[in-house]
Amino acid sequence: MLKTIVFFFFFWVGMAFFLPVGLIAYLLRLLGLGTFISPGLCAIARFWARMAILGAGVRLKVEGEENIPASGGVCFIGNHQGDFDILIALALIRRPFGFTAKREAAYVPIAGMWVKLLGGVFIDRGSPRKSFRAIEAGARKMREGGAMIIFPEGTRSRGREMLPFKPGAFKLATMAGAAIVPVAIDGSWKVWEESMRIRGADIVVRFGKPVPTEGLTIEARRALPAAIKAEIMGMAKLPAAAEGKA
């Protein structure tokens, strides 16, 4: 329990410590300096995430980092076993990217602000109109050469089983014509969700080869969620959740 208390203390203190720098960087981005500012914000977030991972005693095994495009619009799509998936993405992806998060996350003190600072968008599941505007904002970012990450299960699986993918999540990539990089994560649920205490764990992360989406037919777009899910399950040898589990 002591390790959990200490971890969360430094987790939130670290996030708050860097927040003023993030706010200044955000203002500079509004002045048109985003090209120079975003890499700096990304570096700060990466440093903080790596310190958190180290403090939790997590041991990462990473494969396929060479599959991450250095430039151009990219949509990372991965399975979502636990909260640590977000830290893993921040620690490993060496280019600026934003998250898609549910609307409620915007009201979480400090954390919600960092999602916004890093270029994330908030999805309001109760309002199709607002959700579409958020998705369009993320797609616009990728059309301009940026990157986003999304977890199509919509929630943490809290185990090795993969929940059904929500087809609407793939609109983010197809609207932008961005390449999809599948991300398979195995073991992150052991850090927090398994016992509701912070524990060290071995986590394997694999990045798949980019899948182009530009110019896909309607049939190909419909088949995309199943194809990407199968790719992720194959990379990590993950089982699918039982029918009806969510």
C-alpha cells in the first residue's frame, strides 16, 4: 500500500509541476509556434511517463518501433488493458500525438488539461453532433501531418481478453486518410487493475506495420475494425472476450 501512495503522490505532483510550462507552450502554439512547441511538450510528457513507469517497477519489452512513421498523418490504434496504457504510449512514441478521451476526462483536474495541451480531443458519447466535431478536429490534425491514438474498445478490459471494437472509432483515421499503426499491449492491467495497488509487472508492447486508409472502398472501411483487431490479437496472442462482455 505504501508503494501505491508514494507512486500516486509523485504521479500527480509531477504532472502539476510541469503544468505551468505546458500552459505557456499552449499559448505559444496559439500564436502559431506549434511546429516548434509540440516536440518540447512531447519530450516533457515522455520524461514524466518514463519516470512514472520506472517508479512503478514496470519492465517494458518493446518490438516494432521501426514501424512508427517519423512524419505524416498517423492514427495509433491499440487494445486497452489498463490505465498504464496511456503512460506506455507517452513513453514510447517519439513524436507528438494526441489522445481521444471521453468527455468526462476533461473535468479531471490537471489530467484533463494535459490531454488538451497535448492535442487531444474529448468525445461526448451522449451527443453525436459534438462527437463528430471532436472526431473531425482529430482528423484535421492528422491531415496536417499530426498523430492521434485511440483505444476502440472504449474502456479498459482489465485483463488479457479484448473487448469488441467500436467501428465508429475508426472514422478518426478514415476521415483523415491517415495510416493506422496497430499497437498490441499485454500485461498493463497487472500494474493497477489486477489488485487496485501499484505493482511491478512485465509488459510487452508491439507496434505493427502501418495500414493505409486513403482511398479505401466502403466495403474495405467496413472490414477495417475486424482486420485491425485481428492484427492486434495476433501480435500479442490475446483472446477475445466472451460474447456480451463489455
